[in-house]
Amino acid sequence: MTRRIVAAVFCLYLGLTSVDAQSGQGAFVGRRLEDVLRVLQTRGLRLVFSSEIVTTDMRVRVEPLAKAGRKQLAEILEPHGLGAENGPGGVIQIVRRKRPARERPRDSAAPPRSTTGDAPRSEGHAIGATYRERVTVTADEQGPRDVNGGGVRTLISEELRDFGGHVADDPLRIVQALPGVAGGDDFRSEYSVRGSPYHHAGVVIDGVIAPWLRHAALGRGDTGTMSMLPGDVIQEATLSVGAYARRDGGQLGPQLSLALREGSRVARQFRAGMSGTTATLTAEGPLGSSARGSWLVALRRSNVEWPVGRDDHNMTVFGFGDVQSKFVYDVRPGQQISLTLVGGVSNIERDDPNLVALSDGVNRAAMATVAWRSMVGSRTVVTQRVSSLAHEYLNRDQSALPVNRGTNSAGGYRVDIARTLFR
């Protein structure tokens, strides 16, 4: 045990003391755009960008030909429709380019071809003039997205919001709406692909296996379940099926990887929502005047009946509340630390004098993750992660005496090393 602790502390020390090398141009093609921007930061560019603008699926498509850092920045941003604007204090902000509306000249439209071979003449169109457009089609860099065909299917934050308007605000239930994915019923968040049992499907949150982060009533028979993560805080949801690489766990079935998004580094934002059953509040913004980090905090509270009782004396009430937060800070160029906190509690009560076995049940779960990402040179990224999970449930009878209870806990340390090879 002592050797493991010493090894973990030594690896973390290496991440804290690693210095990003300045020498060498390095190859940018195929690398994540976010990582390349971090490299340019180490070369003197004071870049500020958010995960809403520079998403994790963006990759550098062309190798920049310029030598100057600002010109290289313009070349790698242009294929993604992004641009760089000068901000206060010498900061360079990454923004979406505003495309001016193009008006077609009246005399540049090609006349429609007649079936008889005669070109019709119309006022305002010159005979013989042509109008040309170019359409560029590129393949999906992430590979196949069809669950039925195997591989990986990824939903980004915008797609999760669109799905959330039609199904419950739960990423696991949104995944059930994908082709080839099935759920138990409308009140449960478990999912299955190709007939696999529910307990064979894995859920990973920010690189940590988290099977307990859901609202549920354990040991009480057929009740509903819901994830402790609303769709508004998810950056992307990736569903892996078939013969995918088991890097996070050894489950036999599919795996759903959820990545919490970072807060905005541009300005503070506050959003509130209210429905008949749920109230939500989301706040985010930059950390410090130099926007070297961001924070995100989300709260959700709900009190609903599950299922709806037929009268006031035969009713099951299911209420829950949860909180999600993520803090990210760039300690120095090429060194970033992040903290993720997720927790929630749910309670189910049954108001029935004739029921003597069970009265109410409480379920609690929480997760804390600290991650340190280091860039070693221009081609290697080292990510270290320390995590801790805790889960507890307790069921009581009509006399408020415990009927059954259970606890679970897990902790871990993990290091990932990614390096670009062969350009």
C-alpha cells in the first residue's frame, strides 16, 4: 500500500514540475484543436476560448504554413469558421466568424435550360452568363456514428438540448432514443444495446466509472430511476458498442461516457428553468480578470409522484435534488487543473396505513474528481486523475425503523499519456 501511495505521489509530482518545451515546430494535423491552442499559448499567444466555441471534436485539418504564431492561429481556425479578435490587455479571443450575407448579382444567374434547346430570355438576366458554387464534403473524423453498425455514437451539447425538449432531462433516457438502444420503461434510466442486460452497460463520468450516480429507490421493488446529471451540464455523450477499446472498465456490454462541460470564459451567465415537476438553476463564468479558468454550478430540485396515485391515501411520492459543479484553471501554459463535484439525494415515501413493510427510502451518492493535465513538449499530453465515490441507501418501515441499508465506496488514481506519432 505504501509503495502505491509513493508511486501516485511521484507521478503527480512529475505532472506539477513538467515544463512545456518551446523547441520544435511539431505537427498539428490531426490533433485536437484545443490541444494545439494550448501549444500556441506556450509560445507566447495569450489565447482565451471556451468549450462552447472550441469543442472537443474539433481537430486541425491542415498544417499551417506560416512561421509566426498569429498567422498559424488564423490558418488552423479558418476551416472551423472561427477567428481571432484582439481583446483587452493584449488577450486574443477565439470567436465564431461573422459571415456576411452574399447577394447574387442580377446579371450572374444562369438562365434555365429549355427542353427545346432555346435559351429563354428574361429581363435582368444576361444570355450566356453562368453562376457557379463549390460544395466541399468531408468525412466524419470520429468514425461511424450508427449504433446498429457498431462503433461510436456521440451527442454534443446542442443535440442533447434538442433531445431534452422531447424526452426527460436525463442523458441516459436521451440515449434510449437512439437507434438500436432500448430502455426498460418510461420511468427508468437503464439502457440496453443488442439485448445486453442492464447491469452489463457501463456509465463513465469525466473518465471515472460511476454506476451509483442516479436517483433510485433500492430494495423497494419496481420504482423509477433518474441520472444525477441534467443535459445542460453535459458537453458530450459518447456511446460505445461492439468491439470498442475497454479503457475505463471491464463491462461486457456498451459504455456511455459523459463529459461535463466547462463554464464560459467570456462572461458570467445565469439560467433558470421551471416546470410542473422540476426547478433548475445554472450559473457559470470566468475565473479571474485574465480568464485563465472557469466555473460552472448547476442545481436541480424536483418533487413528483411516481407513479401517480389514484387517491390521496394510496400514493407514492418521489422527490430528488442534485448539484453539479466543475472548476477549471490554467496554472500556467500547458498545465491545467480541474475539479468536478457531483452529488444528489432522493427520497421515496408511500402514504398507506395498510403498508407495514416499507414507508420511505433515502438514496444518496456523491463523486469528487481532481484532474491535472500537462503538456510535455508539443506532442505529449499527460492527464492524471484522482477520484472518490460514495453511495448509501436506507429504507425504513412505518415505525421509522431501518429495514435494509447498503453502502458502496470507490477511489482510484489514473494516468493517461497521449502522444502524436508519425505526424
